[in-house]
Amino acid sequence: MLRIALAQINTTVGDLDGNSRKILEGIASAREKGCDLIVFPEMALTGYPPEDLLLKRHFISKNLAVLKAISREVRGITAVVGFVDRDPRGLYNAAAVISSGRLQGVYHKHLLPNYSVFDEKRYFAPGDKALVFCQGDVTFGVNICEDIWRENGPARIQARAGARLIVNISSSPYEAGKRRERLALLSRRARETGAVMAYVNLVGGQDELVFDGASLIVSPRGKVLASGAQFREDLVIADLDLPRGRGPAAVFLPSTERRKGSHAFRANCPRPLGADAEVYEALVLGTGDYIRKNGFRKVLIGLSGGIDSALVAAIARDAVGPENVVGISMPTRFNSAGTKTDARRLARNLGIVFHEIPIEKILGAFQKTLRPYSKGLSGGLAGENIQSRIRGNILMAFSNAFGWLVLTTGNKSEMATGYCTLYGDMSGGYAVIKDILKTRVYDLARYVNRRDKRNVIPLSVIRRAPSAELRFGQKDQDSLPPYSALDALLVEYVERHSPLKKMLRKGSPLVVKKVVELVDKSEYKRRQAPPGVKISVRSFGKDWRLPLTNKYKTSGSA
């Protein structure tokens, strides 16, 4: 019987000392609970992804020195810790196997992802040895994240070398539905190898990425034996009845003595979150960690009385507490009594601080100043956008004065089509819902009300036709197709890179052409947008790297 612990911890990139403390705390806790083996996520020591910190030699040296210090503290248990290794050939994404106060072996990641948000070939050399280790009479293999995703990869080699337990340490970013995909993958690998698969994943937010934890232990038949919580730290412990056997090529580890009186440990299998709850918790964790890890205490939101700012305010409340959220309403004559009332009501329901700062006089001063030069400067679209830019200036003034982080409230549908104002409603430090399509915004608002068992977000906000309220009678659909149609096309064009022929199945030629042109010509705006939580398979950020100067037009292609 082998007792294993999966330590899904929330690390911070570059915080070598803080991450080391979390690792040592996890080791002490697992040892106290009689565990033989504890495993930590990929690059747990450095945080993931460290990006160009890896180009700093002193950062690599410090990570190695801290690993050595950790190793001296590992006694009475075996620990697998993700770190960055180096030799004359280069750097390696590595897993250290530690016991009896010393480093017993190091595995180098074989398969280096270089797609989507991953740039590992920029930094790392691939490993070429599929090591296995022997703990008592149990042989196990260790590999890293991408290594498990390929058929006939390191896991198959390790199983052939006698491993009946495959440990995979990962830092796998969240996407909607990713837990199901990982479970299906691990079940396939378990059946292919005939081994128990123990998968530990990072948890927490890092810039635009959020890691969901949801660690898993899967039997050789593909059954879940234990699983970790989603979107929070957890120590997943399970007793594994594994076949005995010593692989002839295994690295033999010193034996560890289980604490006397250790009792059988009943593994936990929490129920997975529903689709809306999963996305909402990802937004809360990603936003909260960005705020905390960057040293902010409070956040500031422009409350328009609309659905987007309402959802962002609810997420902020859950991320940092209502006492740390400030909402500011900045109405003009174009704002209806209903939206002004809803902004106040929302703030009261959430328990956040609320201020109303009318901007009609400021708008008038702008218009008077600009009118002598051109009517177009003070009226029309330019005049409408002045309102948005005044609001952005007020929010940033509060931010500068008090050190609060401004959360922008634009959604993915708006960001995709450029239905947003540079230096106006795009101003701020973090764009919470920039990867959430408008139709999903409504789903999440309804979820908040169901979860809280009251209409925290007023029903009038959800039912009202969306409007920027920059002129009388304005509706979003004056400028955009209905969101149900628009979002279906954006899924195809943005998230799937579908050709025009496939998009025409989702809309008329005129609508498709308009949407494609809006997306294409708005790249310069998106490049200046704040970071925000990645939720979809392709978000605007590291997932989306189109050139600003670009003559290729999808709307004219077959």
C-alpha cells in the first residue's frame, strides 16, 4: 500500500521564497498524515509560466539554490517538485525526486508545447530519459504535463519499464470544459499503460491565465479514485494498492517509515462544478489573484446600470470582498432614470461603496472647447466617445490618487468587433470579462442570482436591451447584429479560425462580411486592451497574435 498526496498549490511567478514555504508546508502536512509520496505541480518552485525570467541566469541559479535547501528538509517522505534545471546544453522543465535529505533523481520534460499560450521551445531543451523510481516495492514513473498528452509518449515507456503508478505534474491552464477533457485523456492513458495515473495540477491566477487545480487519480480501468477541488488549494490523499515489483532500470529510493498509527485514508471525490459555476469561479480566482499578487487593496468599477458592469462588480465582490470594491456612476442627460436607479440598487445589493458623479458639465465644457474647430469634434461619434473618455479619466484619477485598480467591463463580443472606446471604457488595469461573449454574460448574471438566491443583479438590468447610452434611444443592435447571431459567428471566426464558407452556415453573407470586417479592423484596439482572464480555447492575448498591419482579408477569401 502506497499513500500518495497531490499538493495542488497556488504559487506566484518569481516568488521563490514564498513558493518554497508552500512546498515545505505541504511536505510537513503530508508527512503528518502518514504519506509515503507527495507530488507538486509543474514548475511549482518558480511559478508558471515564468516567461523571460528564464533568460536571467541569476533567476535560474536562485531556483537551484532554493531547491537544494528544500531537499535538506525532505525526510521520512519522498517529494516530487517541479523546478528549472540546467546543464551545458540548456535549460529544462524538470521534476526533482527528493528523499532522505537529498536529490535522488531528476526528470526532464520530453514534449515541449509551443502552441496557444505556450512558448516552451523558446526556453527549454527536451529531455530524453524516461526515468522510473522504486519506493519500497512499488515502481513509479514521473513525467510532466504535455508528456501525458501524446500516445506512445514517456508514460508508455515508463510502464514498459515496470511502473505501475505514473505521476504527472502539470500546470495546465483552465479553459471551459477542460476538466472533462483531462479526465478522458487520463482514463485512456491508464487503460493503455495498465497503471494508476496520478495527475497534480496548479491552482491560481497568473496574469491572463487561471489554473483550476482539479487534480485526479485514475485507476488502470479509467475510474476516478480521488480528485481535487476546483479553483482552490487542496491536498488530495489516497491509499493505492499497487502491484509490487522492482523495475530493473529503476532509481531506488531510500525507504520511508510511515508514522505509527496511520489509518486507512478515505480519498475525496468532490462533485464537479456545473458549466456556469465553473466559468464564474475561474473569473473570481483569476481576478482576485491578479489583484492580490500585484499588491492592490481595492478595485474601482464604472457602474453604468448595464449588464456587463453588474457582472464585473459581482465578480469583484466575490474576489476581494464588498468592502474593497468601489462603484462609480457617471451619468449624462443620455442616461435613463432606470439605469441610474439600477446602478445604485446593484451597489446596495452587493454591499459595495457607491458614488455618483454627473459629468454633464464636463461634457459641455469639452463640447464648447472643441466646437470652434469642427462640429465633428463635439458631435457625432467623436462627441459620443468624449463621454466615455471623460469617464475613463475620472476612474483613472481615483486610481492614481488612492492606488486602486480599475477593472474594465467590456466583454468579448465588444472587444472582437471594436464596439468599445480607446482611452474610454477600455481604460483600466484588468479586463475581467474580455473573454466572455455577451450571451454568456447574461447566463452568468442569472447564475449569480440563482446562487445567491435573490436578485443581486436587478432583473431590469438583465431584461433591458443593451445600450451604451451615448445618445438618446441608442441600442447596441443599431451598430451590431443581435448578440445571439453575432456570438455564433465570433465562435467560428475568432475561436475556431473557420473559413468563410463555414461561417456562411451561421449567417447571411452581408452579416458575415460585416462581422469579419469589424473583427479585422479592430486589431489595433485589442492590442491596447488590458489583460483579462482566459476562459475560451482562444482568447484575445497570447492566444491571438495577428499583425496590426495586415492586408489579408478573410471576407474576400473562399
